[in-house]
Amino acid sequence: MIKGNYNSLSFFRKYFQIPASQKLSWALITETVRGETEVRLGVVFTNHPNVYLDVAMRRFFWELEFFNGHIVRKVYPARRIAQKDTFLYVTEGGLSEEFPKSFIADIYFPSVYSSQLFIESLF
């Protein structure tokens, strides 16, 4: 079982077994499909800035453009600013997005084994 702070890069390092030689940082990802753009939270490999982990999808992707621009993913390294109940992620270019502090735990907690999980799910 992985314990610790879900809101840390070290959590992702443990969860996905990413070696220490791969430096990580927060990122905002813009994904445009058929003209609709969505901003997503990501963790980017600083040594390979085109490769990132989509936090919500729990999968690795790369920055790309497919089908003559019909699908476009762009990665923007971001710094995280803690607020009362949220984290604000801001890029150098001014792109920003706010996520609740529970966002990552809400996604990953059910997928990390705990002996308490069965007991907690009964009540």
C-alpha cells in the first residue's frame, strides 16, 4: 500500500514506479478535440517535456498533433500555489486552472489497496 501525501510528486513517483533519475514537475495540459479545448492536470517529465502523465486518466501521453490538427495536446509546465481548499496551477504563459485539494486523492485513493478499504466500503 502506498501511504503519504497524494498531493505530492513523490506520490506519483511511487505509484507509477518512476525512477529518481526522471525529474517530475506539475503541468497543465490543453487537449483540443474537434475544436473543443479542455485543460487537464498533468505531471511532466522535465527531462522529456513532451511526455506527461494525465492525472485524471492515470495514463501516460505525449504532446502531439493528429489528423491535421483535429486532435492537439500541448504541455505547459506549471507552478502550484496552495490556497485554502484548492491548488492553483499557473503556467508562464498565463494559463491557469484551479483544482480542489482532494482532486488527486479522489481519483487514486480507491485504486490503492488498504486493509481498511473493505471495511470502509461496507459503511
